[in-house]
Amino acid sequence: MMADQKAAVESEIQTLLGQVPPKDLKPLKELGLGPFITAVILANTRSLQKYEHGRQVLAMAGLDLCERTSGKCKGQIVLSKRGRRQLRKYLYMAVIGLVANHKAFQSWHQYNVRVLKMKKQRSIFKLIGKLARILVAIARSGETFDAAKAEPLTRSDAA
């Protein structure tokens, strides 16, 4: 019974994704995101081509930074969480899946954790920002994903 419902939902998602223009699907498919996560991201952002920068997608998801303050105290910098929580959740799940299965995201996560000495959770949130910027850049330019273009600059490259 549950398997039948799951199959019905998956076929419905595939049907709906078939109606989306290929230029909107291209960035999400190139990175290997599944149909469900692709559908949720597109449902929350609409066309990724309308964004100037990935920061706008992050702000829509509530992943932009703000300062928690009260009348007398100056607070700490935290995520605003004033946005679409479903988009925030599925961007997080997309990055977790990419860190597990995508070579470029695995290497960036390892670089953040080992070289930059970040905690794993902080590295994941940094990669969510990178994912948003990559998706918008691919959607706007129409180019294919190239991990070399998105590589972080190391100290030897900057010198």
C-alpha cells in the first residue's frame, strides 16, 4: 500500500518535472540532485534565472546572517531563519547528499574540515551557500558545471 502511494507520487513528480522548461532543470540535474529535491527547490524558487546572485536564494530560504540583539546587549551573528523553511530543509538535504556522493563536494567538505579546521556542520552550511551560487550561475550562464571553476583558492594559488 505505501509502496503504491510512493510510486504514484514519484510518477506525479516526474510528470510535473516534464512540464518545467529544460533551462530551469539543467542546473539541478547536472549536479545529480534527485527528482524530489529538484521539485521542492523549483517549487520554492521558481526559475533560478531570475536571481542575480545565490545570496538571494539563501535569503529566501532564511539562511542569511543577522545579529540577535536586545535593547541593551549586542548579540551574536546567527542565521535569520526568516524565509521558507522547506527550501532551507531541502537545500540542507541536497548538500548532505552531495557530500556523500559528489566528488567535488566531498573534496570541498574535506578541505573545510581538515585544512580550514571547520566543524562539520559549519562546513555543510558553507557548502549550502556554494550550492546556491553554483545553481544560479549555471542557470544564468547556461554553461555546464565545472568543479575547477568553483574550487576554493588555496594559499599557494593566491600567492
